Amino acid sequence: MTTNDMQQSPGTAGAQERELANAATEAIRGITHLTLGSPPIPAPQMFEVLGDLKCLGYGLDQALRQLARSLASSLAVYAVFEEDGSNPEESVAYAMDSMRVAAGHASRLGEVLDFAQADITRQGYYPPSSNVEAS
């Protein structure tokens, strides 16, 4: 995808971001549905899952910080208003603060999952023994 591919008209600004955020939500929802009644996942496979989720935390940190900057920039590009007549710069500042806090939590999520991954890094496993005897 090139920079030109990423350019958006004012009417579609944020559409790709919404679509990707929705896909991330659906992916997490898929994991929760899969693990509700799934068989146990041994450490070597869980290590891989945790690695991907760890990257999700770190990536979400970066994405939230960039989205906060984009929100701030929108004040200079669009004629932004508040329905109640208050100052939109103030609400954007509050939203940016909240997004920065969320970004910090996302980063911490990545760190903690890194610890979880390290905790199981030396594990292997034997497949479950079969109760069926050879004939």
C-alpha cells in the first residue's frame, strides 16, 4: 500500500481505521469463542499465541498515540464544533489524554504478556496417552 493509497477524502476519513479496528475486535471475539470450550493448549503453542497478543499490545500503544495526534490535527483541517457550543479543543484535549492513558495500558499489556511468554519458554510436552490398546 502506497502513501497515495492511504489518502482519504474528508467523507471517508477514518473509514479504513474503523474497518481495521472492527477486524481486531472480531479477532479477539473469535479467540474468546474458540477458547470457551476448546481443548487445553500446551505451552509451545500458547507461546506463539502470547507472542501475537503481545505484539497486539505494543501495536495498540502506537496506534492509539498516532490516532490521538490525528484527532488533534483534525482541529486544523475541519470546522469542528460541539453541539452544545463548548470549545472542541477542550474535548479533544480530554480525549487525547484518555487515549494516552489507554496507550500506556496497552504497552503494559505487551510487557506483561512478554513475561508470561518467558515463563513458559522452556516447556515441552508429550501428547496425551491413548487409552486404546493396539490390537
